[in-house]
Amino acid sequence: MMMTLLSVAAPLLLSAVLGWLFIPRVLILSHRKRLFDIPDFRKMHDTPVPRLGGITFLPILLICVCLIVGCWVMLVIRFVLLFVGMMMLFLVGVVDDLIGVTYKAKFLVQIVCALLFPLSGVWIHDLAGLFWINEIPACIGILLTVFAVVYVTNAINLIDGIDGLAAGICAISLSTFGLAAAVTGQCLFILFAFGMLGILLPFWVYNVYGNIQKGHKIFMGDTGSLTLGYLVSFLLISMASESGKAFPRDILIIGLSTMLLPMFDIVRVVIARMKNHHNPFLPDKNHIHHKLLRTGLSARWVMAVLIMTSLLIVLVTMLGVWLHLGSTWIFLIDLGVWLIFDYTINYFIHKNHRKIYE
């Protein structure tokens, strides 16, 4: 028990303290070098805001993990390759935040980074009853793993359109994985989950409550969202690959539920773009947070509603696991919750439009 509490507290507190130290200095650097996120037709803000908040995520996590793990055990191959992939995406994110990167180049790097998972021996080999499927062949499992990594990474990247939203959803995901690891005594997974969670706490405060006029506001940028998405996908797939051994078989559907809101939204957005004969990979203002803004809610209320909805999906999933409903039925119930939520948003959008034109 004492070891588990130490595993949770040490990375959480260390990374939080480092975040409080580094983020204000990134703000100063961004203002001195004028490294801002410039408003355009898709952006929710109308004043240039520093977008390098995410540049603190990977260095602080590396410091935290290497310092603590150095006191425990040597890193195994999967964690070494995790850092290789995270560093590649970190560098792509920095370049994208500063000068821009095409979506084709980002996809290519994401696929290469995703291939590092099966290279280290980590891939999904058992769907634990999801869609009534259990064990799957290695070739299918590896392809599914690569798809899942790219999917989750982009889900976080695309949901990062409102202050506090991506960080809030990832905080739910990291807390879920961290608690699952704590219950099973998996110290390295605890370290990564709570280490990144600790970084997000000070960042979330600066991102949501930072004053633009005083130069205290900051965005994570692609540097942060790509790093977060890759780490979350690593935790999901690593735990799922050990389901039935180090982790319970239900960890796949529980972990997946923490990302379902942005993942379902990607499917909806891509279908809408294709119906309108638009390139499905080019950005627009049709994501779930854009839709909620059209209901008349403020940006902060949109963030709160989406985080609470994501938390609701996780709680529904856990209730389904407790009731032994099976992964497929739980997934379908989660889908139903999301569809009801999306239909409710559409209703209030039409209601708000009628009010405007009356």
C-alpha cells in the first residue's frame, strides 16, 4: 500500500512543481519572441495567444520518469521506444506550432511512431469480447494497433479547440489508467499516468484562467496534443495487451471509454465532410465544441459540458462492467449516450437559431 501511494504521489507532485516552474518561463519566451497562435476563421480566440504550453509536457515527463525510474529499475524496451515515438511527435509538434506541417507529413510520422509499439512487442491481441471478438491473429492485431494509435493521437489533436478541453479529457483518461495501474500495482504505468497528469494541472490553470492582457494565457499547441495523444494510446494499448494478466480483461473497454467522445466526433466530422464533398483531412468548424458554441453557450461552459459528458461515458462504462453486461453491449450503450448528446446539441442549435432570427 505504501509503495502504491508513493508511486502515485511522487510523479504527480514532482511534475506539477516542475510545471509551475517552467510554464511561466515559456510564457515569457513566447512573448519575447512573439510565438503566438494567430486568430483565424476557425479559432475561438480573437487575440494572439502563446501556443507553446505543450513544449513543457515531454521534457518534464522525461525528467520525472527518468529520475524516479532511475531509483527503481532499468527501463524496458517498450518504454525506451515510447520515448523515441514521443520525441518524434514532439519535434513534429514544435515545427508545426512554429511554421506549420502538412497533414500528410503528420500522418506519416504518426504511422512510423505507431509501428514502434508492435516493434517493442506491444499490440492488441485480444478484444476481450468487444464486438463478440476475443483473440485475434498477430497481423490483424498489429494493423489494429497502428490504426488505434493514429486515431487516438488525432482525436486529442482535433479536440484541442477550446481552452481546457483536451487537457480535461486527457486528465480523465490519465486518472483512469493511473488508478487501474495503482489497483494492480503496476508502478511504471502509475508513473507515466500520474506524471503527465501532474504536468496538466498547472497547464490547465494557465490555459483556462490565464489573463491574455497580462500575458499569462497559453495553449498546448500540436506539441502538447500529439505528445498527450501518443502517451494515452500507449497506456491504452499496453494495458489492453496485458489484459487477463497484469490487468483485468475489461481494461480495454474502460480505457477506450475515456476517449470515446473525441473518437466518435472524428467519425461524425469525416462523414459530414465527405457528404459535403470536402477533403476529410482538412480543418473546418464542425467539431463537437464548435457545435456547442452554436447553441449559445460560452467557451468555458462548452468545455465543462464536454468534460462532464466524457466523464459520464466513463462512469456508464464502469457501471456496465460492474453489471457484467459485456464489452459489446457497453460500447453500444456508450454510443447511444453520445448519439443522444449529439441530437440534444442539434436541437438546441436549431432553437438558438430560431431565437436569433425571430
